[in-house]
Amino acid sequence: MRIAVVGGGPGGLFFATLIRRADPSAEVVVLERNRADDTFGFGVVFSDRTLAGIHEADPVLRRALTEHGRHWDEIEVRLKGERIRCGGNGMAAVVRRTLLALMQARARDVGADLRFSTEVALDDLAGYDLVVAADGAGSRIREQLDADLGVEVQTATAKFVWFGTDYLFDGLTFVHERSPDGVFAVHGYPISDEVSTFIVETDEASWRRAGLDGFDVTRPPGDSDLVTRDYLETLFADQIDGKRLLVNNSRWGNFRTRRTRRWHALEPRPVALLGDAVHTAHFSVGSGTKMAMEDAVALSAALVAHPGDLPAALAAYEAAAQPSVRRIQDSARPSLAWWEHFGEYHDAFAPWQFAYHFLSRSITDARLARRAPDFVAASHDGWVTTHGAEPLETPFERHGWSVPGRFVTVTAAGGVPTGVAGSLPLGGERDGPWGAVLAAPETEDGLPDALARLAHWGDRPVLVAVHGGSALTRTRLCERARLHHGLPALLVDPDGGDADARDRALTTVLSGRADLVGIAS
């Protein structure tokens, strides 16, 4: 069997290694358009919990992380002069160039043919039985396929740029600073004994106010935005002890989440896509490198399990690899949404609540407590110090209406909330205390219309009861009501009857996403 792997990143190299190990008779050629030692970015990071399958498939990554990487257990959040730590988050990172060199050597050791500075199109690969498109988010092979793969791309509103720094973070560190132009945040982590990765995010308005929109992003890869480097080096000088920011194709972009229904095509020739060529997930929830390497494990296993039957093998590859990618992408969307709005949270929350809001964006209080009991206990202490009771036992009072706790019952008619705790009518303005009702849209596309409705109520309702929609749209509307309009928000949990309802309610209230949580009576 003759296999052409287009793209010499970790996903393509790992697949070449695995298939050559499994079937030494296979002819495997890796075709990479860049030189062997070219790489954009600085380091790659992996969660300890996600590496078992990769390590079992081949030891190359374990060796890279053990001999050349940095490992840590705690996440640190820096905000308003405070540094808050959360344990139980084992991770490791390594310099991307080091990882690629080790993976190139490993692929050659097992007999793969690596060809660099070689750019190919689909028409150039007619002599191969299978083409593996591992050529990244801008995949030329994917674009040349005359097939409906079911591609969906969603572009984030937040801006991000990738630097390195010679300041060494202890581990994964999130730094938030307000400049005169807006709030900027760093994802920083060490990748060697000398360098850390330094990713910065901000909203578009802050980016424009800072005058960082002048760099021509249509320039060929390689040139870096030095105006941005100087601005951020000054803004974060105290956080990195005056150290330098290092450039490598460092330029602003908007993260693009790619979802693809089909990961292969059979015409005009068999093609399997893996890694960023077929899916992406925001870097705040994990490593695109890890996902590409897991795709490589699934693809090689499927080819071995279905010798001589490419249609069956490629269908099996999709069935094996797609579910975990979907789970990661589903968890990445609320995380990415958090980064699109973190400036609001920076201004609204005390440091302890900001950190809890951030670290609970895709995990509940109980699960987070199992991972980091000290951090969760400190967060509860922060609430009790402020309010005098645990979150769900804290009384709520406004406009003469009160309840003894934050977890309440809601009556409904036809799926629309009509009352709270048997005493507060919902819907329609009244002479006495009343609550407004707001239906959340099923998708984020419907949020602008729902957000516009909030502005009409002023401060007249006791609260706004948000129902329907998705978990993400309900949360966004509750936060908008609280943080922009000063309106207390009641999040109506559609699954309030299950065993985890109280845990979800506790997380929602303690994080400041809503003031109360309601379940149907």
C-alpha cells in the first residue's frame, strides 16, 4: 500500500510512525511544504489525563515530555494584584521544534520517507492508494476535494496573538491586566528551562483602541507584529519581571472553530483528513496537537483492522475518532465564550469569584472539589465572608420580595415560567413585585434579539427569569442582566429534577452567573 501524508506536523508524523510500525510493507511518504526545522508558535501543552492512548501507541511523546518537557500540577490566576492557585491540573509542555525533531527521527527510524520543502496538490498524488491530509487548518487538500464534507466554521469575536517569553512561568498561568484601552489576558506556560509560551487575548474594541489593528495580516507567514510586541511587553512588564516577548510569526487573529461531518472522501481518490484540517477546538481547553495525534492512532488502527478495504477502514476511523473530538469541541465552546467576554468578568468580580467563574466554566462545583478541594473551599469562604451563609442558603431580597435561599421552585404553564416560590408572579407588569420572563434562543445567533429585550425593563422587575434555549445562551442572558443592567437573574434549569441539579445550582450562584436557580415544581 502506498500512502502519502501531506503535512509534517505532529499528527502526520505520528500517523506515519504508527502505520509503518503496524505494516512495514506499507510505503509511507510524508510531504511537508516547510523546511524540517521550520515551525510557527513556541510550545505545545498536554493534560496528563488525556495522554494514555497516545503513550500506549508509541513512546515518542512520552520521551519528549520526560526528557525535554516541563510538568506542573497547579493553575495560577493573576488578577488585580492577587495570585490564586488551583491544584489537580496535571499538565506538561514541550518546545514544538524539539517535539518535531524527535518525531521526525522516530518516523525515519521505522522507515517513513520524509520530504521537506515539498508542496503538493491533490493532482500530484495520483499514484498513491491513500492520501492523508494532515496539512493544518488551511488545508489545501481539503479545499481541493470535490466532496460535501459538511464543514462548519465559526469565527470567535475575541482577538489572540501568540508570543514566547524568556520569563519562566511556574505552570499554566492566566494573567489579566487593564490598560487604558481595555482588558488584555495572557495564557502563559513554560515549555523549557528558558522559554514560556505567551498567548494574549482581548476583545476587538480594546484591540482597536490600542492601535493594534495596523499590521497587514495578508503578508506571507514569517513576519511578526512588532508594534503589538512592544505594547504588550510594556503592559505586562511587571508580570514578567521586565523580560522580553519573543516573536515567531506573531500576528493577531480570530480563532476559528471547524466542525466537519465527514472526515474522508473516496473520489477522485481516497483521502483521510486528520487534525486541524478537519477539526479545531479553542486552545483554552486542550491541545490541537493532542487531538491530531489521537486521530493518527484511530486512523492507523482502522487501516490495520480493515486490510484491503479502504471504504470500511475510513468509515471505522470516523466512528472511532469523532465522538471524543465532538466532546472536546462541545466543552470548548463555553470556554471560548468565556474568553470573548472576560473583560466583563474582570470588572465585575472580586479575584476569588473571577477565578472560580473561570475554572468552573465547563465543570461543576462537586467535580472541581474532587480535583482541587482547597481552591473550592477558599471560594466558598469568599462567598460566606461576603454574604454570611453558603451560596444556596443565602437569602435574596429585592423590591419587598424575598426568599430564604437561592435554589427555588418555579411554576410554569405551557413551558413558560409563571411564578417563583409560590409568591412572585412572572410575566406582565404588576402593581406589586413581579418578575420578567425572557426566553433564551436555541443558538447564539438569536442572542442579539434577546439581549435587546433586556434594555426595556429598566430596574422595575424583581428579577428576570431566563428559560429555554441552551445552557450557554441561558447563562449569557443571565450574566447580561446582572452585569449590564443590574437586574437579578433567575436561571430556570430545564433538567432541575435530576440528581445533579443542586450541584449545578451551587456552581451557577457561587460563580456569579445568576442570582437564583429555579426548578419546575
